[in-house]
Amino acid sequence: MLRQLWYRIIAPIDPPLMALAGALIGIALLVLGSASPDRLPAQLVNVAAALVVMRMVAQFPPQRLMHIALPLYLFGVLLLVAVALFGDVSKGARRWLNLGVMRVQPSELMKIAMPLMLAWYFQKREPLIRMRDYGIAALLLLVPVALIAKQPDLGTAILVLAAGFYVIFFAGLPWKVMIGLAFLAAAAAPLAWSKMHDYQRARILTLFDPESDPLGKGFHIIQSTIAIGSGGVFGKGWGQGTQAQLEFIPERHTDFIFAVMSEEFGLLGNMVLVVIYAMLIARGLMIAGNAPTLFTRLLAGSITLIFFTYAFVNMGMVSGILPVVGVPLPFISYGGTALVTLFFGIGILMSVHKNRMLVQK
């Protein structure tokens, strides 16, 4: 009886991954308790839901994940098209689909569906992957990215693009092609600039000179960098950050929660956070390296690097070295959708690790 209970509940959970994710959640609740204590109960519900999703996904064998890859991708693209046609408009963006009883953001689904789809695609062509396969994979990637960018939701579009690119990269995309694509992207930059929305261009210009509009578009970056700098080495202490407590930091419980942590826990607290992220990424890459099939290697590797992309982009935009694109700090920022997506990824890593000794077809 106890052995069956262990196998069904505990065995699929990878202790190192669970410990690292748990440490991040502990930090998240601590910082949120200072930044916005009234949201703590809701975030605890979000954490519980995310853990349930993680546990369910961890129990799925990789073969089952392969079977849902194509339907999930097609379903996600269909929802994105539905958003473009019938989605709710909020703050000038059409990102949500109203289902009557609830609103959903289909772009979040693509963060998981995209690497699943491309890993499945390359698995099917494993005996001989040709250049045209990379082209087809790029097309499969660009369709949902374009739909998400059109909403507009640049932050999510970047994350979905990164998730798909990591799969293509791990599948063996030649360096010559990547260098050529980099030059092509640089050449296309003026065209991309002309296609951007006014607020997107303003964010990039503000990155270089936030003081040009200190009470408007530059306010976020100015206040967050003040908070980061004023924290010093050891920070001001929990609940003692003036920028956070006096509400100078906008979105201090979501996108800019890293500024709150920096002010109250200082450089030392940030170093602890970075080390935990690094250990989480190292564990994920170790699982990817020991995965038995191309599908599981590509999937685990891309999901792991998505964690890195989340953290790098968020810390970069909050500290003023990247434009503000609306990417949350992984496992730390308040919110249920992103947290469930992240723990879905953790569950996939656990599934890959649990089934690492199996020969899959």
C-alpha cells in the first residue's frame, strides 16, 4: 500500500528540481508579502494550482507528451486566430478570449505547445534532418509568434520565439545559418522599426535616455534603478524599501518585483536568487543531457533555457539594460497563468527524468 502511494504521488517528483522550485516560491511569497500583502492569499491559490499541474504532468510518460504535441499546437494556433477575430480588447491590446465563465490568454499555451511541437517534428525526422526541415520548423514557429506580436504582446512573442529557437538550435542548426540569420535580422531592423507600434518604439528610445520623459515613459526604469541602487549590498530590510512601500515602483508585484527584492535584500539577496536560478538551469540541462530520445532532449533543453530567458529578460529590463517588454520574473512575480505554465515545464522535466531509462519509440 505504501509502495503504491509512493509510486503514484512521490516517485514522479524530482527532489532537486522540487527543492529549487520550492526555494523560489518561498522567496516569491516573502517578497510579495512586502510588495503587496493583500495579494498573498490569491498567490497561494495560484501556487497550489501550479503544483497540481506539475504533479499531473510529471506523471505523463514522454510518449503521451508526444501524442498531444500536434493537437495542442493546432489548438493553440486556432485560439490565437480566435483572439485576433473575437478577442477582448484591454489597454489597447487584444490578448484575451472570453469563454463566458472565464477569460483565457491563449498565447501562454504556446510557451509549452511550441517546444512540444518542434521537438515532435524533429523526432519524426531524426534519421536524416535536412535544411528544409529547419525551414519548415521556422515556419511552424513564426506563425504563432506573428499572431502574438500582432495582439500586440511583445514579451510573450519573445518567449515563444525563444522556446522554438532553442529546439531548432539543439536539433543541430548549423552555425553558418545562424550567423546568416543574425545579419539578415540586422538588415531588416529598419523595416521592423517602421512596423512597430508607437509605444514599442518609445520603450526602446527610453532605454537609452529615460530622463527624456522622467514622469512618463521613463518613470518605470528610473524608479526601478533607484530601488536597485539604494539597496546596496545588504538591502534595507524586509518591508523597509522606500521605493516599494511608497509605491514609486510601478507593477511592483508583477514585472518589477525584482526591484522590490533588490531594494530590500540588496546585492546579497540578488546573488542568492541568481544562484538558485543557475542551479535550476543546470539541473534541467543535466536532465536534457541524460534524456533517452531526441524528442525528450530537445524538449527538456528548450524548456530549461526558457527559464533562463524569463529571468534574463526580466532582470535586464528592470535594471535598465533591456527595453520594458512585460516579462515576469519566473516563479517570483505575482500571477497564476505564468506560474502554471512554468510549473508545467517543471513537470515535463520531471517526466523526462523519471523515464530516462526507457527506450521510447
